[in-house]
Amino acid sequence: MINKTLQIAFVSGALAVALGAFGAHALRSLLTEQQLHTYNTGVQYHFYHTIALAITGVLKLHFSHRFLRYAGILFTTGLFLFSGSLYAMSFLKAAGIDDMNWLGAITPLGGVCFIAAWICLLIAAGKIRK
């Protein structure tokens, strides 16, 4: 059986490396220090939660619990909303488009998804029996 959570985590890890390298090289001359910091925050949280997503996938190999599935969905959604919104704002700034700051309102929704995913892992850890 294919573990989609692990597949998503591995693709996400590759993207995190690529986007981190892109920011370090291509965006450094296009963004202010603060804007680059925002981008790097997206990369940092991307890496953290990709690892959490991979751990969730490994847990799903051994245990079948709905809260593990919820955690995987929430980590993935959080990656898109949190890191994705920070990446989008940075790319748009680098392209000279400044009227898209409303994207910043999406970022906290991703953070809420991350928190909910961690809580789902907590619940699963309390309910899983070997």
C-alpha cells in the first residue's frame, strides 16, 4: 500500500531544499533584509513541518488511527498556507508587485493548521495501542 503521507513529505523536503537554495542565491539581491527574513521563516517552518509530516507517515505505517490521518492533512495544509503564503509574498515583492500584502492574512491560518496537527499527534499518541 502506498503511504501518501510519506510521498508528500519527501516531495515537500525536496521543495524545501530547492526553495531554500533559491532564496539564498536568487532572492538575496531582490529583497530587503526584512523581506528575506520573511522568506527564510517560510523555509524554516517548511523544513520543520516536513519532518513532522514524515514522522506522521512513518507512524501511519505501524498504526491506523484517524488522528494520524488528520495530522497528515493538517501538516500538508499548513505547509501550503503558512510557507506558501510567505513564499508568494516574497516572490511578488521580488517581481515588484507590492499590492498583495493581503496574503499575509493567510499565514496565521497555516500556523493554526500546524498547531492542530501537533494536537492530533498528541491525541493519537494517547489512543494508539500496539
